[in-house]
Amino acid sequence: MDVPEDLRYSTDHEWARLDGGRIRVGITDYAQGALGDVVFVDLPTPGTTVDSGGMIGEVESTKSVSEIYAPLAGEVVAVNDALSDSPEQLNADPYGDGWICEIAPTDPAALGALLDAAAYRQLTEG
């Protein structure tokens, strides 16, 4: 299981990366592995205000449907429209081309309250 050291993680298996004042969000390698083959992604709408822990979308796989939660509060400012035509990118590259959205955070310092890589590994291996 891949757990990049430079990311922060939620207990709901989303990752967050600070990128020029925005927080880029996706699902973890652990999450995509548990889901199996992803066949559809319901993306959030840009301009939507989200609460930390609030639902921002869904991922449908051949096994199940799982909700995607915002790791931080803020406004959705961009979505990865490529996932509409290629949802399998969540499986192939969850930390790269498989990103889901970008959020302009209400409180950027809240990123520090998320799990670091070591704590996320402990959560998923424990």
C-alpha cells in the first residue's frame, strides 16, 4: 500500500495536499484497493461550500458505492473533470491523475490536524 509522506490523511481514507493555497483532495491507495474497479465518480460542483467531514461526492465500483468526504472546510474551486470519462484513474493513479477536487480552505492550518503518513499507516494496518 502506497502512503506518500508529503500528504495528510482523513480517517475516512481521503488524502489532502496543499497546492498553492488550495487543498487538492483524492482517495487513498487503501480506499481504491478496497473499492475494486472504479466505474463512476460523482464529482462535487465548483462553488459549493463544504464542511469538514461533509460529503462531497461518491465513487461507484464493481463492488459498492462509497461516499467521499471533505477533509477540510472551504469552497470547492476545481474538480477533475477527466474522471467523468476515465474513472479508472482513481485505481491507476490515486495520488496523481486520480485527484478528485481542489478546495480553497476556510482555515488552511486545519490541514495540520489531519493524520500524517505514519498515523494513517497505523490506522490501516492496525
